[in-house]
Amino acid sequence: MKYPKLFFSIIITLTGSFGIAYAQDTVKSHKTTQIFNAVEREPIFPGGVKGFYKYISDNLRYPDVAQLLGIEGKVLVTFVVDIDGSMADVKPLNCLGAGCESEAVRVISMSPLWKPAIQNSKPVKVQYTVPISFGLTGANVPTYMKNLRRSNYGFVFFIKGVPYSIDDAETMLGKSFDPATIQTVENYDNPKYAMPEKKAVYLVVMKNS
């Protein structure tokens, strides 16, 4: 049995691959918005970077469907620390599916207020990009069709351009499959595959399909 474990990778800097940041002048008389490459004082989360790490660790939850399918990976989330210290423009930059992006966005959006960045003695906006990784304990654990059937969710598999029921997919993939072969997972509302007894139906898009 797989037990979920969350891994977090947080890098917050003004330069570098994961710390692209900018600040905007908020003076209303300016017709154009000035963009800064750096600020005099960066925004500060209560407790600093370690506090931000702990906040995410305490509040992020592994989505049920992602656990069932064994989906692992990293979601890059971009957000702006506004002039009042609140979160704005929180968006995922990539897709794992099965609720991972929405969960990462939810947690960042709920962040406590930061101390805003300061430039020229004025509060300014700063944008960060944070990688959040979802991982499950146990290496190379397959996803079992029987577990998907027993769950509260319905699944349709998209293989080589064609949707298949879980029964038909099992004849092609076997009783279990490597979750690394999943490309993405999305909500599916095709009436042909309606499953009113389930909470929701998901389309599992397999790689090379």
C-alpha cells in the first residue's frame, strides 16, 4: 500500500531559474509601469523562507485522484506579492493533472500576508515562481486497476487517440500499469461515460496516445 508523502522544493530569489522576480512602481501618475530587476527590500513571509516552507508543508494536501493513480511530479506556481502583502495572480505554469495544480494554487492563494517589498521608500509588487513537488513513498509502485474500480471516482483511459472504459483499458494495459506512463489527468463529462454513482469521472491520457 502506498502512503502519501509530500515533498516541497522552495527557492525564492530575485534571479535564477526558479526565482524570476520583478517589482512595479505603483505611482498612479505614471502612464507606464516601471519594472525593476531587483528591489531594495524583498517581501518577507512571517517567519522568513523557513516559515513559508512550513506553511506549505502544514497546509498542502495530496489530491485523492493523484494518489489513486500514483501521479508524482513538480508544479511550478507563479504568484505576485502585492503592495499590501497579499497574494495576487497565482497561476500554475505546468500541468500534472488530477487536482495537483489547483491544490498548489489554493495553498499559495491562502498564504498569510507578507511584508511587502520596498523600492524608493514605496511598497512595490514582486513576482516569484515556486516549485512544489508531489511524491509518494515507495519506488516503482504500479497503479492497480482494481483500486481504481473500488474508488469513489470513475476513470476513462485515452489510449492512442481513443477513449476506453476501464474494462477495455485493462485488456490493453493489464491489471496494473506504470503511473509514469500517464501524460495528464483531467475531468471528463462525456455522457457516453457518465457514472452517476461516482463523485466525478476523470480522463486518464496515456503517453504516446
